[in-house]
Amino acid sequence: MRKSLIAVAAMLLLAGCGGSSSTSFPTVGAARTYEIVNFEPSAPARAGKPTKVSFVIRQPSGKPLTSFKRGPGPHTGVHLIYVRRDLAALVHRHPPIAADGTISDTITFPQPGPYRLVVDAYPDTTGPQRNFQLFHPIQVAGEYKPVTLPPTQKSVVVDGYRFTMKKVPSLHAIQAGLIDFDVTDPKGKPARFTPYYGALAHAIFFRKGTLDYFHTHVCSAGAAGCTSTLGATRVTGSSAAPGRLSVGVLVPVDGTWRLFLQTRVGGHILTAPFTLTVRP
């Protein structure tokens, strides 16, 4: 993923170099990349009310992207992740894709303010590039009151379910790591996870301020198609017993990061946020 972004940046830099010269050179057009087109809504959304979001991904060829990876694992289709600028709210979706490439989703934003939509796409192509990300801003009308991220906490309770880090980890940029969590239900018993978008849990990471992003998955022991990569570095999360999650961590730069740990228990989607410090 990182190599592909660097390559695109290099092409854009070369295409942007120009100026008057006495030497005759052929004209070089701007490099074409994947991009979001026909995006809706065009006006600010409203918190607490359903909003339809739709768009098409245009390929470098100019044609809409209509073919995406399919299968039982999490690295398929398109993940849509909506995050508020202050990391106070997150919504994760995996919507259907129409035959003409139109991606449609209906979302109720929980709070007003500026949001960033991350489109994490897995095209059905061959070659080293397994997926790519595109981004689009969304404004949700109303007074925006940014909140300060809390310090690192070992335990978070969501809807009566307790997520506990067994040990606060020492994390470093571009280095794979694992964080072990215990998850218990309101009665204190180990939670029983059920598949959610192809995984037993999703670990979604955003960096404070810049909103850099990464996404890893937790699958049952021995499951295929669960490994996340950053360049040549790989990490795989796993769950070998009820209430136990071994979450893979792999982020591109140091700083303060917010982990949104998502899983489904008893038909309920739970999102447990944790603040993490990542060192160089």
C-alpha cells in the first residue's frame, strides 16, 4: 500500500514539473489515478437523521471500477469508514456495490462536525497492489465541539461489555505488534464473537491530528485471508477462545493513535476506543 502511494506521488510530481523553455519537449498530461466521482450528498448532512451517501470510483482508464474481490474474508469489496476530525465518533460500513460501480450507503451521523470518509477498496485485479484508499470530506451541520482524547486506559466498557488490555504495549512505527484483550459480557463471562464483515474483530487505527489510517483484522485461529501488510511487514490478529482477542497493530508513523476495536456479540456491534502511543 505504501509503495503504491509513493509511486502515485512520484507520477504526480513528474507530471506537475513544467515551464517555458527554448527546448522542445512533448507535452506530458497529468497522471491518472483512482478517484471518487459523483459524490453525494453535495450539501451538509444532519446529525441524527439518515443520510444517503453514494459515489463511483473512477479507474485510471477513466472507466468506473465495477469488479471487486469477493470471498469469505475481510479483504473484499469496499470498507467505508466515517471518522470525526477529533476522533470522537466512528462508523464502519461494508456496503453493496451496484453493477455500474455505484457504491451506496445510508448512514446516521451521531454528532455534528467535520468528518473524513475513508474508502478502503479491494479491486479484483492482479499484481502487488491488493487494495488502496481514497478520502472525501463530509460536513455534518450543527455546532462542532471538539473533544480532547483521553489518556491511555487499560479498560473500556461499551454497552455493559468490558474490553481490557492485558498489558499496555510498547509500539513502534512500521513494526508489527500484538495487543491481547479480554472481553467479558455484562455478567462477567467471556464474550462469544460472531463474524462481522468477514472477521471476528476489526482494529481501525487513526492518528490524532493528521487522521492517518490503518486497519487490521482478528480471525479465528488458522483462518486464511486475515493478514494485513505495510510494505514488507505483515501482521495477523487471532482469537483462539471466547473473550480473547489478539489484535494486530501496524501503523505507518509515530504519534498518538486512536484504536477503534469493533466486534459483534449477540447481534450487537460494539466499538471500544483506546488511545495508544506509538514511538518512532
